[in-house]
Amino acid sequence: MPPKVDTSDPEVARLLAQFESISFTGQKANETLRNAKTANNLSALIERCGLASKSLDAKQGSLVAAVAASAPNDLSLEKRAYVVERIVDGSLHSADRVTIACKFVAGHDNIDKTQFDEACGVGAVVTPEQARAVVDEHLEKDASIEGWTSLATLMGKAKADPRLRWASSLDVKNAVEQGLEAKFGPKSKAAAPAAKAKEAKAKEAKAKEAKPEAAPAEADPDAMFKGSFLSRLHKPGENPQSKPELKAAHLSATGGRVVTRFPPEPNGFLHIGHSKAIAVDFGYARYHGGVCYLRYDDTNPSAEEAQYFESILEMVRWLGFEPFKITYSSDYFQQLYELAVELIKRGKAYVDHSTAEEIFEGRGGKERGPRKGNKYRDRPIEESLKDFEDMKAGKYPPGKVTLRMKQDLEGSGNPQMWDLIAYRVLDAPHHRTGKQWCIYPTYDFTHCLVDSFENISHSLCTTEFILSRESYEWLCDALEVYKPRQYEFGRLNLEGTITSKRKILKLVSEGHVKDWDDPRLFTLLAQRRRGVPPGAILSFVNQLGVTNAISTIQSQKLDQVVRQYLETSTPRLMMLLKPIKVVLDNVADDFCLELERPLHPKIPSMGNTKMPFAKTLFIDSSDFRAVDSPDYFRLAPGKTVGLLNAPYPITCTSFEQGANGEPSIVHARYEDPSMQGDAARKTKTYIQWVAQHEASHSPVPVKEARIFHPLFTSENPAAETNYLDHIDPNSLEVCPNAMVEVGFWEVAKRAVEQARKEAEERTKKAKAEAEKVATEVKAGGSGGEGAPERKAEQLVGKEVVRFQGMRIAYFALDRESVLSCLEEKHEGAWGIKEGEQIILNRIVSLKEDSGKEAVAAKKESSKKKK
């Protein structure tokens, strides 16, 4: 039980009185006092907003308390106060709206009221009649809703419907119940049939369990484009233009197709958050029969490296997408320069000799005060043209001078309209243009114009660019070029990890992880190496859906989706992490049976595998105890257990101990009735095993099986003062000398051959489609390499060898494994040769709660090390 609140403490009494002034009392108020940080936040908000005199009701008081307890640790008092003020004025009247509001203000340095209201649904009203109309529509169109038994299904669909995003939960509940009653009659009459249906369903499930079945169909990969705001975007050509001829030229170039782009900066490796952007950018184009560019935003040469360009393309293709073209912002440097000159000529840009500090102060400074232009803002156009030419000629050092856009510095409340920098001087050669340029355009100048050059129909980006939409459209209109339409969606963040390039680099350079592809990280390289299938990541993104809200998801949710995906896509093999030898003393030395079993009990198409059963076996040490107990059901002296797929059980007769006092060899009797002369013994418990049989090359030795635990002990390491202090030193658990049954070779062979076949077919198909589409869609600019060089080998890594270690976890082959039989031109038998090694990575545990034993073992291991 939590400690009681000491109301005799003067400070506690003061805080309770404060809380009472906003009608926040009772158990919740007492619970808040137990969290010093939240209590202090709430006290500060009451004082800052003068809430004691505002006569708040209990509901408003609870909402204010929710703001005080809001998760973002770096949420300032001022930002929290803004949300509270909107509660007080009645704009935010539900916990849902308050949660979204806190996330919104956390992600914006300057809060635009219109954008805030739109994101939080301020003023949005959904009447009970509207809620009922939406529910009736679902009832009419959805054949899967068969009566009151579908209550939960219908409720879920109604809540997920964007038209009811801001509806009252009670109104939705009432609408669902009224709709079901109108269509299927009162709930009471449905009770008896429902009970019978439940009974029939249970029987069906039982029958299903006994009968092998094929793998279920995958979830709809296009769900995110059907039910989210992405289903309501404009059609090509409907985005407004400053001139009608711009629309005509755009449609002529695209043939009316959807054209999108994925525009990463090549200054680091992609992480799990990028998977959502890739799925949205490429997926939206594919869903509408359009094309998607992979465009490298290479305008900062000092931070860009060749390895990043290569890795980005590889990860995009690994996730299952094929770029229509690969382009670079640098393809358009000459066009961008010419448009910068044109912008100056139109009086909408100027060369500024102010220092960075002076520019910052002119934009309002640290206090966000009044903004004001400087003496260069209204200088003659000819002077700026001459200075800009001098910038290009290298007459100014870096940091001395910039080209700024002449926007709405003093009048607009949007920082993206405060005379953004368009060009700066950089003393860095470019990886593609060499030393041709010493001035480089900024993202704010480049992005919208290259979108225009490439005739992008839908510029899809994350919500941190909401404010940029105004400057994006301003620049296109200022230059009277085709203007794409920008749409924003919420980023994907995972709890318990970091994605900052700078912070990951520190982890790598200081040896906390092995490299950028260390499976404990959430870079896409790391997830691929760990063995996570790309289809599982896309399924994860698809299930989350696409909204304007930032998604911060527990990593266990990703694990759950990966687990579900692997359940029907991977074969099952017997595996021992810590083997102990078992000798069957009552069989001949050359005793051997060849057994056959299915690789997946419910999916016959995976085929069968053969394995030897011999005199010497291995079982996992966790399946044997030297001292028996009533609650232990596996092997122990005098106890009988079954061996999975073996004809008969075994009984332990004795065991030997090693030098460390631990059991080293178990002696057992094979309970074959033909040998014993009595009836076969029955057993309720079955354990895994692997035979030692040299002729069959059994067992398959595993040098290391690596078990990965969360790298950080904090749920939000990025928000910690020093994230390195929260690294778990035992996040990597290594099990040396594990074993797998000999069926591993058949599984590996099939996996690699199938992956190569699919990669070749997909690459060939992608090339053909790109050539066909290229005749219909023309890039607006002169850049690009045409269709990218697609290599089938990009899609095939050692991690394609995946299997379920029965009753343990899912595993994949690590890239450090050395196996000549995996080489493309290998001929002959599959197996391990001298000097070769197998290293396995645990992809994910079998069940969410199965980590309990691992955690306990980890703690015990940590104690021993100490």
C-alpha cells in the first residue's frame, strides 16, 4: 500500500488547500501529493494562472491536474499554462483533448492558435444524432456485424471512425446500442442465441486446434489509406495554383498520377520512426497507382557520407518498396541558384551581412519579443544581386553573409515566415558536385522547389513541419511555380529507446553497443540484423494507423506484432540453450531411429524434417533437476518424462557431477516396451532433445545464442539528463555452445533459396515497371539518375534464416555467422565446416510474459558477476 498523506505537515496542508481551490479533492488529490513533481507542477499552475479565483468545477480541476502530470518531462510551465488557460475558457473539456493538447505544445516552440485548435478539436461538435447516423452506416455496410455479439466490434469501428473523433464516449455508446436494438431487437432476446453461438464457437475452436490449418491471410496492407485522413486527400491537379497553366503543365507531366517522394537527409542511418514515413510516402503512391521518388536531401555536405546513401536505398528496398527514381537535391543546384536570383529580382530576397546573433535578435531573441528588420532588408535589389554573385564566387567566408527570404517578419505569428535563410556559405566540398559550389541552399528554400520540379502531387511529411507549410506555399507562389500540397502526419516514437543520430553515435564510439546495427538499437539496420521481418514492421505501422497525433508506442507492442507475424511464417526446431548429456544405458551403442515430424504443426506446406534418435542425447539443463520436488514435472532421478516426437519416454536412473558439482551426464532408461517386457509407460510431460549422431551431423553446434534485453532502464532515455547513466550493463545475454536439431540445414537452405528467388523476381519486376512508367511520368526538373540500380543481393541477408526454437523464442542467423554453404554458388551438402561458426540472435520471445524467467536469470547472472 502507498504511504498515507500526512495532513499535519504544513506544506501538505497548504497544497491540499490549493488543490481544493480548483475543486480537486479526495483520493486523487492525495495520490497527486505522493508524486512531488506532479504536485509541484500543479501548485505552480494554480499560482501562474490565478486559478484559485476562477471557481473551477471538479471536472476542470481534474483536467488541470492531468496537465500537471503530463508525460513530456521538458514541458515548460508556460506551455502547460497555455493548455490550462484553454481548459478554463472551455475550449478543452475532455481528457482526450487535454492529452493531445499537451503533446501538441510539447512539439512546438511557438503555438499557433488556429493549428492548436485544429489539432485538439476545439469547437468540434458531434451531436448524438450525427453519432447515430455514422453507426447506422456501419451497420448497413459491414456484413461482419451479425447482432449483439458484435457489440465490441461495432463499438471499435465507431470509435475509430474519424467522423466521431470528437464525439462524446457516452453518445457513441448510446448510438451503438440504439443501432443494434433497431436492427436486431432488444439485447435480452439475443442472450440465448448468443450463449449457443458461444458454445458453438468453443467447439469449432477445439476442432480447429486438433486439425492442421494453412497460414491465415495477412492483414490488409492498405488499411492506413482507407480509414485515416489519407483517404480524404485531394486528387492530382486539385491543389490550387497561382496560375491555371501551372496545373495544366503538372497534369501533362504526370499523366494525372499520384507522385510522392521520400526525402531523407543522408547524414545517418534510418531508424524505426522512418519506417512509418517510408510506408506512408511509398505506400500512398502505390495504393493510388502512382510513383514515389527516393530523393536525398544532400544540401549539407559536411555531414553526408557515402555509406548513408547506400544504406538508405537498401532499407527502403528491404521494407518492400521500389523507388521510381533516385534523385538528389544537388541535381537541381543550378536551377535553385537561378530561382534565388529571380527571387531577389522580385524584391523577395536580400543578402544579409548580419551575424547569427543579430539575426536571432531580429527574430525576437530569446524572449520572443518584437521582431524587426535590419538595414539590409530594404537595400537596393542591385546590391543584393551583386553580393549574391560574390557569395557564389567565394568572396565571403562561412558565417559572414546569408541570403534571406523577404517574408512577413513583423506581421506573421509563424516563425517560418520570419525571413528564413535561403542560402549560406559553406567551406565544404560536395560528394557529387565537388568544389563547384561554395554556397548551398537551405532545406526551407530547397524542399518545396524540388517538390515543384519533380511535380510532386502530395508532399507528405511529419507534424513538425506544420508551420513550414505556410513558407512552403509562400515561396512557390512568390516565384510563380507549380505548388504541391503538403500534408502532415504524426511521427512514430518508441518508448525505452533513442533515435538521435548524435546520441547513437556516442553509444557506438564509446563501446556501449557494437555498431549502428547492434540488435539492441532501433535503427532499421539493427532490426534487420536482429531478424525482424520487414513485413512485421509494415504490419506494425499499418496497425497503428495514420493520424496527426505523435505516436509514442511501447516497444512491447512492436514485439507483439513481430511475434504474431513469425507465428505463421517460421518453421519450428528443437533447440537447447544450455545442453546436458543424456545416455540411454539400455540401448546398443549403434542404436539409431530416423524420426520425421512436421516443421509446423498447423501449416503442412512448410513440409517435414528428419532427425536421428540415438543412444546419446542432449536435453536442456533447465529440464533436469538433481533433487526432485512435488511441483517439478520434468526429468529428475527416478522420474519419467516424454521426449517430443520420440516413440517412448525415458526414466532417469542416475547422474554424474562435473568438477563444479553441477550435473554433467544423466543416465536414463529408454522405456520401449519391447525392451522392458511390460506395458509402455505414460507421461504427461514432454521435453526437447537433440541426438548426438555423427553420421547425421547431429547436433548442429551454435557458437553463441544472443539474447537481447532492453538497452535502457528508463522508459524515456532521451529525456534523461544523461542517458548513458540509464544503460543496462546486462542488456546482452550470451549463451555459448547451444545446440539445434539437424533440421536446421533444411530450414536454412529453403529460406536462402526462397529469399534469392523472390529477390530476383521482385527486382526484375521493379525494373520492368519503372521502365514502363517512365514513359508516362516525366520529372519536372533535369536531375535524377533515372531508375535506380536495383540489386537482388540487397534483399538477401543471413537474417532470412529464421525459426522458432521450440518453447524458447524466435531466432535468426546473425551476420557474423560464417557458413560457406550460404554462398550463392554453393554446391553439395549443407553443413558447418572447420573454421566456420553459427551465431543466432533472439528476435523476440514466444510470449509477452515469457520474459519473466529471463529477467530473473539476468538478475541472478548479474549477482554472480558482482
